[in-house]
Amino acid sequence: MPGTRTSDVKSFTTLWLTLLSAGLVIAGAAWAVASGGPQTQLALTPPMGWNDWYQYECKVDEKAVKANAAALVSSGMKAAGYRYVSIDDCWQGQRDANGFIHSNSRFPDMKGLGDYIHGLGLQFGIYSSPGPKTCAGYEGSYTHEQQDAETYARWGVDFLKYDWCSASQVYSPDQMQAAYRKMYEAILKTGRPMVYSLCQYGLEAVWRWGASVGGNVWRTTDDIGGDGYARVSMFGFQQNGLEKFAGPGHWNDPDILQIGLGQLNFDEEKTQMTLWCILAAPLLAGNDLTHMGQQTLSLLTSAEVIAVDQDPKGVQGQRVWQEGPFEVWVKPLAGGSKAVALFNRSLSALTITARFGDIGVHDRAEVRDLWARKDLGVFNDGFTAKVPPHGAAMVRVKEIR
Ligand code: GAL
């Protein structure tokens, strides 16, 4: 380069090297977020567990969490696949002089609680907010993200639900992604894998970017509780169309199961379980596991229904046919067969037909009732079932070639 001094060349080279390495760092960070870094092996199938919120709200304490964790094992729910025992809001106490969060008097020993949960072969979930306060007014993680992530790692946390709440007072909507990414990066820095559960009620079409900020699951809806079948069905059925955003490691989350909470009748509970499994939604029980009727337990642990949710192909099902309040949904499964759900959203029992043409099956197929765990035989052209009001049927259809 004529007229260029050696020192200029050096600084030019240094500049390029600096830019190159900065580029590599940025690309590396982007890769870590995109690929999940140490988080990549998490939630390859939708997370299953228990969350205290609907049963206890802010009355939750260590004793209740331990009792429910133990019941998760003794009831057979652990054997059915449920793993995460999650404390929701209201566990937080004050920050110390160095800014580290402490639990309140209802949770005297978080590390001990984590050890207890791990000792049962289960995993430990916790809750916070990117805002200064949680939705119930407890201490949030705002400006303390790294410290909180480190504290959770020290306690042995395996799952973090991060709830927007008061973050709306300190961030604008266009800063939401950065706020969620910030906690993701803080988790990465701890080196402890934690399933990262975004909760911001589906704002800003979270399904489009949840995975890019490290989310393993993201709530697509507002809170599901409090209005029985109306809200459960509205939120569940409106997941249609979001299937392209879900897959292994990143799932749409229409919120906690209402089964056993006294909000739904038997057929409505069966509808929620059927729909959540067709949707490949997280299965988070919300009821008191220490006092659970046989019917509740059988709905929560039906093995072949759960297998649809947990199918390794990881495809979220979708609606393929609708006639007013009658719907047919399909979820392709690993191995080529299809889970098919027939829903009756009306108030009278009615027959519904899943036509094979609508579900991508030709001519003849073997049909198995997944709730009854019974082969129903070989069917031509379609499968018809009488479905109770607000009820559901679920079958597996295997084409005969
Ligand atoms: C809501 C959230 C609920 C629950 C509650 C706790 O915002 O959607 O799932 O976590 O806060 O205060």
C-alpha cells in the first residue's frame, strides 16, 4: 500500500482481527442462543410436571410443595412421565445488602427443598419476573438477572418460569425480546441447564420469537383458570395455526391443566387432556396431588394418550375439519401413524366422523381407541364415534398399505 506506514498496516490488521473476533463472538453468542448451547438437550418432548399456582396461589409453602412432590411419586404420576415440581409466584423474600434474593419464611431452605425434590428423582422449578415485582407483588429479577440465575443454580433449579408482570412498567413492548434474552444469557452463564418458560400471555406474537431468545416453552394465552370450560376450550382450540412454531426443545404453552381442580366436569377434563396431547403442549398438572380422586389420576396418567403428547416426532397437531362445534384434529406420529381427536363443543351428544381423506389416510386403516386402550378393528374411509357434550374421543389411525 503506497504511502502506508508499517504502524498503519499493523493497526489496519489489528482492526480487522478485532472486527473478525468480535464478529466471531457475536456469531458465537447468536449460535449459543439459536442452538441453546448447554440448553440444547432440554424439553425435547413437552415438559411434564406439576405447578402449585392453581391449587395454592400465594398460600404455598415448603410443606405443600414437598407433599405434592412425594405424591407425584406415590400416585404413579412420576412413572407416567411427570418430572418438574414447580413453585410459582410468592416464594420470594427480600434481597440482602449485596442484592442477592432470599426466599421468605414459608420457604426456609430452598437448597434443601431442591435436594428433597432431586432425591425423589424429580426436577425443581421456580418462578420470577423480568420486572421489579412479580404479578403478586413479590420481588422480581429486574437489574438482578445474573445474581438471580446464580442463586437458582445454587439451589439446584432445573426450570424457570419468567412472568412479564410489572416488566410492562420498565420496558416498552419492543424491548420484550431483549428482556427475555437477558435472563436466558444469565442462565447460560451459570452453566446449569434450566428449562426456560416464557410467560407473557402471548403478547407480541411470542411464538414467532420465543425460541430465538432461548425459550423452551412460551405461554400463548392469558391465564386459563377461573372460567371453566369456556376459557379452557377457547384457549385450547385457538392454538390451531401455531403448529409451525413448535417442535423439539420449543413448545407453545396454553397453560396449566385444570384437571382435578373442580372447574370442569369429567368430559371437559377429558377434552383438555386430549387437546393438550394433540397439541404437544406442556402437561403441567395444577391440582392437589395429595388428595386426588381415581378419576383425576386416570385422566392425568393415561399412558397411550400421554404417548401422543410425548411422541418423539414432536409435531403439534392441527384442526383438519370443522362443522360448527364439531372438530377433528390430527397429529402425525413417529412411525407413520396418526393420532386423531374428535371434539364435541356442543351441549348434546353427537356422532362425529373423521374421514380418512381429511386426515391424509387412504382407504383402509387400523384404529385403536387410546383412552380405552383397545383395538377397534379395520375401518374403510373413516371412523365415526358418538362424542358426549363438551367431550372428546382420541384414536390412533394406522394406514394399511
Ligand atoms: C400470572 C401468570 C400465572 C401465575 C400468576 C402468579 O401472570 O400468568 O400463571 O404465574 O401470574 O402471580
